Amino acid sequence: MKYRFSPQRDLIYKKLKESKKHLTAEEIHKLVKRKDPKIGLGTVYRNLGILADQRAVQKLTLSDRALYEADDRPHHHLICKHCGSIKNVYSPATLKCVKCLDFVRDFTVDQAYINAYGKCSKCG
């Protein structure tokens, strides 16, 4: 589906891209309200959905929350089960893991995400 340009969507994307973090819709809402106080939380959710559909942002769904990021490079995530920190992994080895799914008959993989859970070095 094609979407028209929206100044609110553009602002949401720019603020998320500038943050270089994984943020909740509520955290993004706080950032954009500083620039445009009229933007409501519903507008943020709606536009994040559109941006995710367009693959401009990635939605990372954890058990208790959804996080968004604007890193469009192919990557996967290491998630600490203790402190909740998330590290992006850009290793060619993890990208090869996705290619390994090509063995599935009658199915073509065009997008996949690996989320590995464990303990970060700080919680170690």
C-alpha cells in the first residue's frame, strides 16, 4: 500500500533515527511532543505501524512491550534477560543463519529476525 507524505510521520521517523536506540511508542511520543505538542500517542502508534509496513522501522516485540528502531541495516538482536539491554548484531554469520532456512520446501524467505536471549557482560 502506498502512503502519502505526512509531516508527523516524517518527524516520528527522524526522532527515532536520531535516537539510535530501541524505543517504545511512549518514549517516541515524548520526543516528538517537544517539537510538535499537538501530536497524540495514537498518531505515533498509527504512524509507527505505517513505517513498519514500509520497512522504514523495525518493530521488535518482546513479551511485555514493543520496541521500534530505525536501523535499516540487516541485523539481529542480543537481548539480556536480566537488565533488558538490546545489542544489534551485524555479523555475516547471523545473516547466514537466515539463509539456512532456504531448505524449507515450497517457501521463500524474504525477511527473518533472530532474537537471542541471555545475559550481557554487565549482568554476567
